[in-house]
Amino acid sequence: MIIVYTESSSKACRNALNWFKDHEIPIVERRIHSGNMLTRSEVFTLLELSQNGFEDVLSLRSIKVQELLHELDYYTVNEAVNLIVKYPELLKKPLITDGKKIYAGFNTEHIRCFIPEKIRSETLKEYYFSKENLVM
């Protein structure tokens, strides 16, 4: 199951949701806002899936992150997770995960990794065996 963590005002989030819809890939949208906060468990899961920890999931362009950037080095992991739970705007959006990998943001090339393998192989077969691609 693919989970897309979104925020309603984000164009990148809308683009990601539309991309999944256009490719008929089922997802669960998890909107993050003051009435629907992330849990500590969710934040830890996102961090576990990332290769570079907080660096992969924090929005370094966020004003809030820039205000806290010099302090974050002194936070324990638990304190930093608590901060993310309290201020979800610190996270990049959308955050997309299938439980094995995580991707932050929207880029049509990178997001393709979430196309199920069966669909990818069928698409490749159709492409390589189409009349215009056959070499004779």
C-alpha cells in the first residue's frame, strides 16, 4: 500500500495525487494538518525508510526549519521527532512511501519507482514490441 503524506495547499502534493490517479495506482492519502497530526510512530517509520534521516524528510527551505537549523544539531532524536509531530510543516511534502522506500517531493522520473513491477513490465513489453520499435 502506498501512502502519500500531503498538505492541501501544496501544488506538488496535488500533482503527485493526480499522477497516481492518472496511472491508476491505488494510494492512501494522509493529509497532515493541525486537526490530523502525524504520530511519533509515523515519523519514526519515515525516518527508518530514509537513507539520510532527517536530511531526507525535512524541508530545508521552510522558514521554521531555517529558524531551528542551528539548534537541531543539539536535539536528541526523540526531541527532533517531537518537534516534527508538533510542527508538521517542517516536513517536505509530499512524502510518498510504500513501506520499503520513501520519496520526498514530486518528480515524474523519481515517482515512477512506485509503479508496481507487474505494470512496469507490461508497459515495457508493449513499448518494445510495438510496431514502431521493432527492428527488421
